[in-house]
Amino acid sequence: MVEAVRRPGKDRPDDRRSADQLFDRELDHLPPQVRWREWMQRVEATIFAASEPVGRETLARIVGKSCSIDLLIDDIREELRGRPYDLVAVAGGWKHLTRPAYADAIRAGVGGGDKAVDLTQSEVLVLMCIAYFQPITRGELSSFFGKEISRDFIGHLRGAGLIASGPRSPTPGAPYTYVTTKAFLLEFGLDTLRDLPDFEALEDAGLLSKEKLLAGDIMPDFAGLQEGIEVEADE
């Protein structure tokens, strides 16, 4: 009987599990300092090679069980001091990002790239409201701004990948709600929604309340922004 020939690149699940088991995470044969250095290099190489932020669970698969991911990241970042890029916590993981001081040089050399999303002031304001008060319906957004937020308007934010449909609202008609996405966090350089500016301070002070905003009891600074979105939408 002829043995079946395995096609290159078509590893079976058992083969992948075997390779995973053979991978030495612990590195017990190495002195502590050398072991730590190897873990640092593994983590930095993995993050460098990834196109998306790399999460803690992924990094835990390439280092020993006793290894502190946070301390490892701190040591890597310390070594990157003075370099034009850093290792940044964003969108629930870590990613290499160039420092803002070199933004002009990058634009002059290679252009702005295709990462940034071109948003109008109105879209930024609506996106801000969704970020703070999600899940929120289109009707609630319209009530906040005193002007209808169109489906096309929401569609542009969805097309940019910055928002997605959330759970159905318990209100009559069960309209869709909207929530921000991982792409939103990445676009604005946030690790989690808790990194939104002054979120907890404004909430604790009672200045940022979905109920008050929908009732028309808004802050003076927001009133000017409300007029701005109406003017821009009419143009």
C-alpha cells in the first residue's frame, strides 16, 4: 500500500499541536537575565510583525508562565526611549507606532498613508456621542443634536469601520443601537473606552448624562457644537 503524500503547507491539526508542544516557552535552561532578554525579543518581534494590535493572550503563548507581560513591555519601552517609535497600548493590545513629533517628516517623505479616516466636524461630534453613550439609537442621536441624523450619515461612519450595530433597543419598535468598534480605538489611539477624555470625571460630576442630554439639559459648551452640526448639515 502506497503511503499518502502530504502536501507542502497543508499541516494537519495534530502536526500543529505537536509543533506547539515542542515550542519552548519556559527556557529553563537559560540564566534568568538571558531568558528575560529572549522573552523581550520574542514579544517585540511578534508585535512588529503583526498588522493589528497584539493582545495579552497572544503574547502569553510565546513566553513562560511566570513571565509578567506588563513588566516585559515596560522594559521594551524603556529600551525604545530616544527612538522615533514606541510600543503603545491601543485597541486592547500593543502596537508599534511612530512618535507624533515625526508626523510631519513622515508626511513629507511617504505621504499620509491610507490609515487616517477623513471625518467632518459633524461626524466627529456624532462619533463622540456614540462613544460616550453607547449603545445609542439614531433617534437618540437626533434628539441630542436637535436635527435628524440620517441613515447615510450613520452609513458613512459604519463604512469607515468606526461603528457597528449594537443590540436592539428595548424602546417601542426595537430600533438598532450603535456602538464603536476596535477600529475606532485604533484610529484615536485608545486602549479602551475608559481612555476617553475625562470620562469618569465628567460622569462623576453629573455633567455627562445621557438622560440630561436627551432632555435638552446640555452644557453650554455643547450648545455651540450643536449649532455647528446643524449649520454644516444644511450646507
